[in-house]
Amino acid sequence: MATVERAYALARTGQFSDLDGLKIRLKADGCRAVDALLAARSIRGHLEAICAASFKPPVPPETPTPES
């Protein structure tokens, strides 16, 4: 999958609150030229909007309460 297509797919997962986190993931996955490929204002704007709309913060696990 091409880097830009992968960026859009990842943005829709709800795992990323912003473009910076998305870029870090793409680079960790071995995508090349991430900064250059996502530099266009239109692509950045779309990805930022998708991240903002779909982001779901992780829910912390419930801590057990001691029973009395």
C-alpha cells in the first residue's frame, strides 16, 4: 500500500489524535519519504480532520476496588 493511502487508512482507525502521531507510526512501519509525501497542505488538512473526527482516546482499565 502506498504511503499516502496507508496514512488515510491509519487516520480512520481512531488511534491518532494528530498528524504527528500518524507520521511517527508510518515511519515505524517502514514507510519512506513520509514528511515529503504528506507535505501538501490539502493532504495535511484532510488527514488532520480525519484524525480529529475519528480519534478515540484509550480507555484506562478499571482498577479493582477493595471489598470491605
